[in-house]
Amino acid sequence: MSLVIAEPRKLDWGVLLPVLGLLSFGLIMVYSSSAVLGADRYHSEFFFVKRQALRLLLGLAVMLFLARFDYHRLVPLAPVALAVSVGLLTVLVVLGGAGVRGANRWLSFAEFTLQPTEVARVACVIYLAKLLDRKGDRIRSFRDGLLPAIAVLGVISLLILKQPNLGSTIALLVTGFLLLHLAGANPRHLGMLALGGALLALVVVLRHSYMMDRVQGWISHWSTGADVQGKGWQLHQSIVALGSGGIFGEGPGSGMQKFFFLPDPHTDFIYAVIGEELGLVGTASVLAAYVFLFLRGLKIAGRAPDRFGFLLAAGLTVSLGVYVGMNLSVVTGIIPTTGLPLPFLSYGGSALVVNLGVVGVLLNIASQIKTGIRTGPAERKAARKRPGGR
């Protein structure tokens, strides 16, 4: 891996351009998908898009700050961030938060709401990157290497499950699993971890009726006796929206599913609205932007100045990719409904700000890469003495 420090503050347009494109398009689609709902509930068709615009400005400020914040300084902050995340999740579990459809996922402070899970998933990645960087080759040992990482993932996952929030738990565990793989963990140990996670998910689904309803609705959709008027309603309306769009769509703002047919058209199912109004051309363009961003993030990881930078960039990129993959899989009926937003497009506050913070960290790592120069043992040894080095 190349190892040098480039001139600071260099912006990676390969990251910025798809993100800015998705953000701009997201504002348009949030308005299109929420105008009817906003007018009906809040007497303003601009209610949701105005709130989204304010959160977007906050997120951009966070992104620019972190783009200038040396990612090596995250190393001493990682335990603090993890502790704060555990504290917020614990408060949410003990005191309860804003409940939606059987789950408590938000803490409310006057007019401000915070989703601790969004903060926790990034804090967990930062801490794991620090931990795995320090462990080095010891990660192949179960007790000395893998077990501490599993403990961190386990604590965060159990607290998220208590909300309950199975979708975010699965996303976190998949991200952690892939990060452990990239760090060099023993495949046999990872197989055991994957099996344990699958059994845990099964138990959680069986214990919560609303989760079972989602699974049964998903199964019924693909069976001959699809329950399109009951448990399969949401998925059925999503498929109808995607199918009715055809190649070029019904036209911007002309979709019908957002007229109280499709639940959450501006949040979890905004991709379905895109499919109805802009057709295959619109959905394919969005997917292409995500693929480009994901590949760019992995390229930054592969060329990061040090192992911590590699693990951090890879973990954050994979986390974004998992959220995108799970959301699109839900909308297209590949997996049951999970309640995960689509990064940079869905309406939301915590997720948008946190995801833009992730982009800021990736920009900072990219700014410290200098192409065409490879380092030898002396430079690598010196780099280990830097903050964040092993």
C-alpha cells in the first residue's frame, strides 16, 4: 500500500460529484413524493422539502468540517464516540423515544430529534478500524483478535435490537463482518459469526409480531395467494409504482402511488416514486451514481496512506453500500421491509447529516493520498509512529 501525505484540502471530485448529484436530485424527489402528504397533514406542500433543505445545509457544513479534519485525530476520539453512542442507545432503550410502528428509534429534544442508531453505526466503524489496525495479524486469533471486535459489535447490536430495529442491526453486522474480512480474520471464525447472526435474526423476528407481518407480507407477495390488501400492501404498491413507470416514467411529479397508496413515499420507498415518475432511466441513473461512489470509496481505501485509513475508508464505504443495497432490495421485493432510508435521497435528519459526515471523512483520507509514489520500509516504520499508526 502506498504511504505518503499529499497536500491537504484537495477535494476528490470523484466522491463529490455523485454525492452532490444525489443530494440535488433528492431534494426534487422529496418535494415530489411528499407534497401531497405535506399539504394534507401540515397545510403546506413544502413542509418536508424545507426541513430537508435545512438538514442538508447542516450536513454539508459537517462534511466540509470533516474534510479538513485529519482523520488520524479520530483515533483518540474513537472510544469517546463509541461510549457516547452506547449512552444514547441506552437512554433510548430505558426511557423510550419517538415510537413509530412498534419501534422506538428517536430521541426528542424540543423540536430536535436524533436517531442514535445512525451515530452508533459510524462510531462503531471508527472504533473497529482503530481496534483492527492495532491488532494487526493477531486478528486471526479468535480470543485475542476477533473476540474484542465481536464484543463491540454485540453490545451495539443488542442495544439497537432492543428498540427493536432489526434492519439497522443487520446492516451493522454485515458491515462489521465485511470489515473483519478485510482486516484478515479467519474465514472459519467469520462463518461461525455469520451463523450466529442469522440465528439471532430468526429469534428476533419470531418474537415481534410486526416483523413477522413484514416477512409474511413478503412471502405472500411472491405466492399465488398474495395478500395485496393486507400484509403485502406496502410491497405491492412499491412494485406497482416501479412497474407503471416503464422505461421513461409517467413524468416528473405525475406519479399516482404517492397519493396515499404507497406508505412512506418520501422516506424508505422514495426509489419506487423515482421509478414511477422517471422510469428505468431514472432508477438506473441513481444506481449508477451509487455504484460509482462505492467504487470510488473502495479505491480511496486501497490507496489510503496507512492501515487505519484503509480500514476506516473501507468500513464507511461498505456501510453506505449496505444501506443502499438493503433499501433497493426492499423496494424491489428481494427482501422483506426493513425500514432503512436510501442515503442522500430519502427524507430524514440524522441519517442525512451522518452520511454527509461519512463523505467528509472519505474526502479527508483522499486528500492525503499522493499518486505515483510508493514508500519503503523506513517510511512505513515512520508512519506507524504517527497518530493512528500501529
